[in-house]
Amino acid sequence: MGKCIARGSNKALVEECFNDNITRSYIFDKIGRLLREDTRNMCSDTVCSVLRNRNTKSLKEFQWSSVMEEMQTHAPYLVNIFLACTKTKVPRNNRVPTVCLCAAILFKFRYLRMNLLISATGIHFN
């Protein structure tokens, strides 16, 4: 790791960290804490989330971009991970809805009232 730091190669440093089992476990623990915090922030009652609103007007005026903006503000690490997971060589039009729906499933799991998208799409969890 010392060589990577001395040479200033961030990519090599990250690869070296992931090759070390102990360092990798610390990285995963930290990432997990950041994602839990993001989820907690997004589901907080202090955030007037679009995903929590269930009236018919909200459904009629629903836009994926508003959910994405909300998530970028209140759950930036989660959004960045989902965007990294869905990155393709050829840009796809359904990337934002895919990211938002995946996040909505996580938010619903954490907090039952975050269910606008889950209810609208008819996804049911037992």
C-alpha cells in the first residue's frame, strides 16, 4: 500500500485495499454504515418524501426525476452505488427509474410508509 500512496495512484490503492481481507472487511463495514445512514435519512419524518405521499394527485403528477433529486439530496452514497451498478457503455433511458425503484424497495423495507412506488407498481411483500 505504501508504494501506491507514494506514487499517488488511487486506483492501485483501492485495488490493494480490496486484496487485503482485513482492510476489505473494514471498507464493507463503513460502506454498510453509510448506506444505513442514507436510508435512515431518506426515511426520516423530517424529509417530506414523494415516496411517502399516497394521494391520487401525487400519482398523477409523479416524475422519476423528483425521486432522483430527493435521493441525491438525502441518500447520496446509496444513489452513487446504484448508479455505479447500472452504468452501461450505451446509455439507457430506463436507468433513473431502475435506480429509483430499487431504492424504493429498500426504503419500504426500512419504513412501511415509504410505499408510493411499491403500491403503484403492485409489488407485494409477504
